Amino acid sequence: MTIGRFGLRRRDYDFPPFRPPSEANSLLLRVTRGCPWNRCSFCSMYKGMKFERRDLDEVLEDISMAREYYSDQVRTVFIGDSNSLVLKADDLVKILNRLYSSFPHVERVTSYARAKTIAKKPIEDLRKIYEAGLNRLHVGLETGDRELLKEIDKGATPEEMVEAGNKAKEAGFEYSLYVLLGIGGQEKWEQHARGTADVLNQIDPHFIRVRTFIPQPNSVLYEAMEEGRFHPSSPETILKETRLLLKELEVTSQFLSDHISNLVPLHGKLPEEKEAMIRLMDEVLKGYQDDESLREEMEARRHLTNL
């Protein structure tokens, strides 16, 4: 366990802890270790780590220890690692009950989750977990295109992605979906944008969070790039893909580009700010074509290796 970027942590904790940028100041409570799927070709996280469900008593002990250190300072909590919903609903409820009794001023508890797990979970269990206080789920959609979902070995179809999103919303959760700009490479950017918009339109999540795909060492797609089998999208293609995605979206979501990998800091409410964001993309695309220094700056971002 840890809080924020530093602070309390067990000696056997794996670093770095993985969590959304929005959880930078949250108490990080680990209920599982690693990822139960861990096959996505774009991902370099949790490699060499065997998936484990942590012992319930040990998790409850972590909460008690955090209470001793932080008293009533904790306002937000992130439950890790990658898919806490694989735990039995009753165990998650016990963990949530202990969290809220230990930290009465907690305002938000969030977790990563996998769409396939949500789709398989009984709606009664999802409601029970939500009512116990897990407020928000962060889920990797990455793409809505059927072909690309299979190519990146995401382990879910577009239909399962839609089923999971609608089921989670029905249970009451705030739903935050992640999109990987550039996951289709230089050749398949258009089908990626259109397929992703189609799935997002069927779910209408509370949050759409975009990340720009930059192949990372220790991932299958990094090896494919090194061998010339995958051609990463150029900055111009990423910009065009982002514009097309925005154009095709018919949702009432918050659209956030809140990551160091992204080329343009977009943040707006859809549909109210859709046209303004599209105009901004048009301006950036023109600037990219006219401004050599901007092209060089964006090109440099393609080589980030510590995300």
C-alpha cells in the first residue's frame, strides 16, 4: 500500500504502482497483484509477475495500518492492481466497509476493471459493490474496431465492451473508458477512430480518456515495431485520428486528454464543446504543416519510453 507517489508502503510492494493520473494523491490499496489477463500486445505492465488475489485479512490489516499513519487525511482511494472485480463481491464489500469506517471523509473510491469481467459479473453483485462505495471504474477500451481488438489480443469483442459499459452504468458506477490513439498504426487509423466512436456512442461513458500509443519495451508491439511489422502512427496521423474520433462521437461524456503522451491537451464536455475541440484540432493540424519546430516537438514525443 502507498499514498500518493511516496509514503507508506510494504517492503514487498512492486514499484512503480500503476494507477490513473487522476489518482495521483489517492491512497493506493492493493487487493490483487498483477493482471489476470496480461496478454494485451501493447502493454508492458506486470510482466514477469504472477497474478494473485491478496489475502483478505492482509488487505484489512493494510487499511488499519494506513489509518494509523494518515488518520482522517485520506479523501480518495484507488484499489489496485489491474482488475479488482475478480474478487468475490462479498470480499470487496468487506474491504469497502473497512475503508469507509476507517476513513469517514473519503469522497471517492475507484478501481481498474476489465470489460470481460464486468460483463460476466451478475448485476446484483455489481450493485452490491457499488452500494458499498466503489464509485468509479477505469476500463481500457483501447479501440472499438473488431479487427484491432483481436490483433492486440484484448480478449473482448465490441459487443462485450458495450455490454460491460452499459451493465456498469446500470449498476450505478461512473464509467471511465480509455482509448489508445495510434493503436491501429499508420495504416488502420481511420477504422480505429470510426470503430471506437461506434462503441463509445453505444455506451455513452461518463469519461473518455485518450492516450497516445507509444510502443514500450517488453511489449509484443514494441518487438513488432523493431522488426518492421508494426508502423507507428505519425504525429499528423494521430492528430487526424483524434479529429475524426471527435467528429464521430455522439455522447454526453467528458473528453480528456490528460497524459504526457498526448500531442494536444483537450478537455471538454460533449456535445457542448465538441465543435470547439474540432476547431482546435484543425488549428493544430495547420500549425503542424506550417511550423517546423512544432513538427520536431511532436516527433520527439514518439520516443518516450517512461510513461
